[in-house]
Amino acid sequence: MTVSVALPQARLFSGAAAMISLPAASGDMGVTPGHAPTVAQLRPGVVEVRPGEGTAAADDAGKARRWFVSGGWAFVHADSRVDVVAAEGCDVADIDAAEAGRLLNEATAAASGGGKTDLETAEALVAQEVYTEMVAAAAGN
């Protein structure tokens, strides 16, 4: 299976994989070679690529690669290609857990605070969702 994980400014991964796990809006999903063609919206969460045996990625890393994404789309093609496109993302290892926790606390306070416009409340709720998943990703969940 060939997998590509990309952001607007960078390609995070491109190569062979045995499996990819995705935080689909409809629930977590795993994709392996021969998966049915699918288009899935992604929610904030972790994209995990497990390299195929004998690939350079498997030899170099020896384990799965994990990135946190803020959301996006996954396209599973009939020929076992998977393209993941996210607006924002980073390696899970680069997440500062303390900073993510602080931002989650701020977003939670903003989401529950009165006197806000509907737009401010909606923005705070989106931030709360992203930082909740980011904290979980940093904790290894």
C-alpha cells in the first residue's frame, strides 16, 4: 500500500505502508491494502502509519510514525493508495504536553464563559476539541 500524508507546506510521509490509522469524523478507522475506496473527513487526532516490512521507513524507524492533525481528508483509492491531506499537523513527539494542557484550560474557560458572541463561543469550542485531542496524543493515547 502506498501512503502520502501532506500539509499545505510539507509532505510528512510518502512511501510504502502495511497500515494507516485515521481519526475519521465517523470514528477511528484502519486502512490496509485492498481496503474499499473511501473518502473520509478527519477530526483532530493522530494519523499513524505502520511501515511495511522491508521498506526503508520500517528499517529507519523500526516502528509506526505518528502525527497529530487538526483535521482534514483521507482518500483511499481502489489501487491501495491512500492520500491524507491536513490543514495543520506535527509529529506527536514535538507536542509540548504542558503547553497543550494550558491552552486546553484557556479554551475550556472561554467556551464556558458568559457574555461571549456566538462566534467566540464556537471558536472556543473548536479550540477545546483540538487541544483535548492534542493532550491525549501527547500522553500516548
